[in-house]
Amino acid sequence: MDSSAAETLSSEQTDANAINKQAETGTEALEEAGQQQGQSQSQEKWPGWPGDNVFRLIVPVSKVGSIIGRKGELVKKMCDETRARIRILEGPLGISDRIVLISGKEEPEAPLSPAMDAVLRVFKRVSGLSPGEGDSTGSAAASAGSAFCSIRLLVASSQAINLIGRQGSIIKSIQENTGVAVRVMAEDDLPSYATSDERIVEIHGEAMKVFKALEAVIEHLRKFLVDHSVIPIFEKTYNETISLEHPADDPC
């Protein structure tokens, strides 16, 4: 965290939009979360520990049913199995996309944090991959995995810059290692529901390769932790939620 971010963290925030920006960049919440918990340096996994991962997937309305399932059974199962919270936010009228807000407490010793696990499961639902597709080698799995698809994430501008890396090094590495197209949309190309402080990361290619690229992207964004108390700020950006949430391990 640079000095300007630390100064922003210590100042009083009265404007809701400013608070929302803090939540989404994640950087302002990093040191404060660790300090509030009073943990020693030996216990801190990285700046901001403990904290929550927050990811926002942009999903077409037509795919929302594949996430929720009949009477919410699918989304509830994913919440139970991953210990993450999954909410599908009501979008503005006339918008064909929905924001799937996924959050969960970071577990740095785990290969996948709860929120990361939930992101990948949601992607499998909307892309048509079976739950165990990554380990399948049959013809049906190969056919589904080779079908072209795309996924988009809504991220803070600072996260997008970090993902791109110096001279595009990080995003280029992800593309070369996975064989898919990964791009950060310019401000002029943003949809109406995105603010000027946000960007959209789009991944396009064969489904299984997109899965691998998505995993690499969220792994890189994993360390942008936020305090659990600011997660409702993300929700207030949109209308009321229409999906279920997992009540366990919720300190609120």
C-alpha cells in the first residue's frame, strides 16, 4: 500500500460513493483489518489479514437460472459446500446482465479460498461445464471444454491496473499460459452500471482454457482483501438481492 492509500484509509469517510470505492479497491482496507484484529506480524499472512475476498461476475440474465436452480437449491448447495456467500443482484431496468456478488473469508493456506471456489463453480454452471469437468477426460467433457465461451468480472480500476502489470506483463503471461484472450475494457466501453472507478475484465476462448485463465485472474486478485463490514456497500450499489446467502460463519 502506498502512502496516499494509507492517508485515505485514516481519514473520515462520509460520502457513500467514496466508501464504496474504498471497498472495491481493497487497498484501503488492508492494514486496518490486521490492526483491528491486533494480530502479530507472525500471524499476518499478507497485509489486510484477516479479511474477505470479494469478486463480482457479470452474468447474462438468461444464465441466472443455472446458478439459482429450482427453489434456490443450486446456489444454496454451492454456498454450503464452499462456505462463501453468493448473491445475484437485481439490475437496472433494461439491462440484460446481472452482477453475481461472491464473498468469503480468506483462507491463505488453502489452494482456493471459499470465494475463489465459489467463483469457479458459478462459472462452470453458466458455461455448461460439469462440476468435475477439470478432471474429466471423456469425449463429452472434451466437447464441452472446447466450446467457446466468455466470462466478465467487474473490478476496481486499481485492481485492473495491478492485473495488467508493468508493461502488460501479468495479463500477457496469463494469456500465454492459458491460450485465451484476456482484456481490460476501456472506460469508454463500460456498460451503464459500471462507474468511472471500475473496469471490466473479459476472458474469451475455449471453456476449459477460460476456466484456467479465470482461476489465474482471481488468484492474482486474491490479495485484495476487504473488511467484512464493507461488503454491504457493494450490494447497495445495486438494487435488492434476489438470491440466497449462506448464514454460517457470518460475524454480522
